[in-house]
Amino acid sequence: MNQRVVVLYMLVFLLSAAAGASARDVHLKPGEIFRGPGLTVTCQGESNPPPKVLSLKQCQYWDEFEKKCLFEKTTFAYFDLECTEKCWHWDAYHKTCDYKNHCSFYPSQKVFVRRTCAKFDEYSHKCLAIKDEKIGPVVKRHP
């Protein structure tokens, strides 16, 4: 027999043997252990997921005539830290928000960064300069 034919038969045999073996899926939760013949698998991970940022909405600008909220502000809370996204420059004539600040949360540092407008042009209704402010835990320094 040709050497290629022998290799082909061996390959077919190995593939059929592997297909005949029973495979199973094992799904583990953090902290669980699975033991099999000659095998121990431990699922490592956080058993308690990190706390999430809470978001609360409240109407900032209400239309009394149409009885509806024109703009909602959102307060984000993480333990004792809070950051509020609200309208800083409201156009009362058009009933629109020209500038709303933004809050970003960085879980590894446990801080919020609030982005606001440091310089707003009332004529063009645009923010000309941005300011970022860190909102985070106070770090006590020892002298």
C-alpha cells in the first residue's frame, strides 16, 4: 500500500475514535469545583459581583401648560459618591437644553469624572471650553 493511503486510514481511525468519545459540557459558578478521573477544575472568580452604580431620574424642567417633563436630570450614586447630569444652559424660548454635563464612572478607582462647560457662548449656544472634575473618596494624608 501506498504510504499516503496508510496515513489517510490512520487519520480516519483517529477522527472516528475521537468522535466516539463522549464529550460533556460543565458549567461552573464562581467557587465551584468539578472533579473527574484525573482532573480537578476550580472556577475562580468573584462570587459577589461588584456593586453597580445606581441611577435616579428627576424632572429638571417641567412644562406646566402641556403637563410634561421637558428635560430629566440623572443622578448617579455609588455608595456615598454622587454625580448629577443636568442641563446647565437652558433655552427657555425653544425649550431645549443647549448644554448638558456628563458623568463617567471608573470602577477601578471608585471615582466619577464630571465633564462640564467652563466657558459657554450664549450667542452661538455652544461650549467653548470643557472642564473635568474628579468626584471620589477623600484620601487622608499623614504628615
